[in-house]
Amino acid sequence: MTHAYETGRLDLPFVGIATFGKNPYQPDWTRIEADVAFLGAPFDFGTQWRAGARFGPRSVREASTLFSFGHAGAYDHEDDVTYLDGVRIVDLGDADIVHTDTERSHANIEAGVRAILAAGALPVVVGGDHSINIPCIRAFSDQAPVHLVQIDAHLDFVDERHGVRHGHGSPMRRAAEQPHVTGLTQLGIRNVSSTARDGYEAARAMGSDILSVRQVRRLGTEAVLARIPAGARYYLSIDIDGFDPSIAPGTGTPSHGGFQYYEVLELIDGLARRGSIVGIDLVEVAPDYDHTGTTAILAAQILLNAIGRIMHHRD
């Protein structure tokens, strides 16, 4: 009897296990042999309003199967470039999360990122709420310095709130305190925000350049990129609420007036040309509010296109 798997498989997006982009699963973090390693960080204890981002990694993985046809690369006729051709991507599964224990959960995320860096791969971490950026940045403490570029609706520069220093409103403040972070560029910050005026003053005093969506549009992509140190190592942190909720409704703290898809992609492409993107996190995808799945698809699409451009410009 001849079985389908003996004669070849179509392996359509809805078939099989939903790893990121249907790339190989590697549960042994001591045996990472890849250019890019995807790590889930399903932690959302740092949220202050709508929870649910703990299911973000799972939803982004499932959405990414839509783009799993491109195992031989993805040709972009506008750029005349085949992206992702030959790029080795593995999915490491998720960092273990200990319920109600932020420090242990964050430590497990940090260990995963350190394992990826030790293997010489690009860490791509999907949360979870934005507090998962804190352990991700800590993991770079023994690496060369990085400049942090944030795409977000919110400044996330709260020092402490009710004794909490590691919530999703504090990651950029914690990053600015790290000696290996040379500065921050915060893009998309807008409108009603949880950060008071003194938060903005503190951010600028600690080396932040803050631009709203309207300011980014007024300046244009090239002028915005010119404000970012050239030739540096960049860590990119993408909060999905940096996008407009018309295309990214599935998040805990949506804010109208956000970026559209190509605005962010062009910023990432320019950043990859200007220096070297050495780490990425994407956070705050909450599928319970994403009834059409469009937010998760957006997250998967921007990540795969970012990876393609990072690897192309490195080469």
C-alpha cells in the first residue's frame, strides 16, 4: 500500500504542526544550528488592563503558516530580490512560564535569548506583553552595545507603579538603565498615554529620541533614519499597538492614529541597511480580540519580511 508521505507531500498551511513558518522545531537549546531562532514568550502578567497576550506566540505561529510556501525564498518584484532564500530558521518552542512569578518567568525568557546568541543566531522573540523586552535586553549584557529602536503607541517609560518595576509600562525605562544600551529611538508614540510628562522628560534625559506617527510622516522615512546612529547594532522592539487598530485590533491597549504596514516595513528595511539588527521582539498580540486573525497575520508577515531584509542586507 502506497501512502501519500511516500510519494511526497504538499504540506499545505493547514496541515501539520504550526511552528513559525513551518520551520523545524528544535527543543534542545544547546543544539541551535540556524541563522534565526524563534522563541515564544507567553507571559502577560505585566498587563494593567486587557490580558490575553500569553496566547500571542501560538496565534502568530499559526498565522505564519500562511507564508510557509516560501521555503525556496520569497521573490519581491519591487526590490527584484528573493528574500529568505537559504535562511535557516528554527522554532525553539516557548520559554517556560511560572504562573504569578515574574522573576522566574523572565529568567527563563532571558536564558532562551542567551542560548540563541551563544549559537550566533538572530533571536526573534514573540510575546506576551511588553515586559518580556526586559529579559530580552538583559540577555545582551555580554554582547557589544545596542541601540534600541521601539515601534509603539506608548512610551513604556514608567519607573515604578505601585511597587511594580517590571510591568508592561516599564521596559524602555529598564532598558535605558542598562550600560549596554547606548540610546533609544521611540517611534509611533501618540495621543492619550499612561506616561506622564515627567516620563517623557526622563526618557529624553536618558538618551531617548521620541517621535509620534504624525512626526514620522512629516519627516519621512529617510529623515527619521538619519536621526538613528549609523553603523550601530540595533535591537528592534515592535509593539503591535504601534500599528493602527484598523489593521491590528487584536491587542490589549489599542490606540488610533497608528502606523500602516508599509510605513513600518520601510523603517525596518532602512534600519537593516543603516546598521545591523541583532535582535527582535514583537509583543502584545492578543488573539481573543483578533476575531478575523488579521493582527496575527500582520505580526507574522512583518516578522518574516523583517527577517528576509535583515539577512539580505547582512549578506
